[in-house]
Amino acid sequence: MNKFDRKYPYNDLPLLPPTKDIETKKILRKTISAGRVLAQLMVLY
């Protein structure tokens, strides 16, 4: 990792789009599950 240089913003940010697929089945299942739990909480309040 390089030192921070205030003359150049975003020194060490990775390039976009990501090279790896970040939407795996495991992550999508967790997202769906979290959405359901949040919906249930909204019903309670």
C-alpha cells in the first residue's frame, strides 16, 4: 500500500467495475433473508 498523497485523490481505490463476481448465491440468499426480517420488523412497529 502506498503512502497517502493529498495531491492525488483516491490513491488506493480499486478500479471499477470489480473483476470478481460479488453477487454469489450465498450473498443473494443472505440479502433475501435480511429483507424478510426487516419486513417483519416493519410490521411490528
